[in-house]
Amino acid sequence: MKSCRRCDWWDNQHPRLRFAPEVHGIAAPGLCRKHRPGAYTLANDTKETYAIGIQPIMDGDDYCGEFRERQGA
């Protein structure tokens, strides 16, 4: 099966995942490293805004058309 967890682009070990929000339907979160991070704009309590880069958070059982099987998987 061509799932994210078997893909070479899959990263479920990055420390930043500790701070990822829980999303209903994502049982095994990880980052897709195929493409560069997208910009996400945040605002703080003083209404200042700033942007951070974030990789797409995927479920280990998801699939996409750019699957590349991990060597030895």
C-alpha cells in the first residue's frame, strides 16, 4: 500500500510535532517533506501578526500521487 508512513518524504520524528494541534481524523501525524513549507500567518494578543513556515501535517495512512517508496521499507 502506498501510504505516507512507507514514503521516503515522511517525517514523524521531528520535535516540532510535539506542538502540532490534534486534528480529528489524524491518528498517526507526521510531516510531508516533499515540498517546501507553506506560510501560516499567526496573530498574538497584541494583534501583531507574523508568518511561520510549516510542512503539511499528514496521517500515516494517507496517500498522494507523489509517493516514493522508502528504501528497505
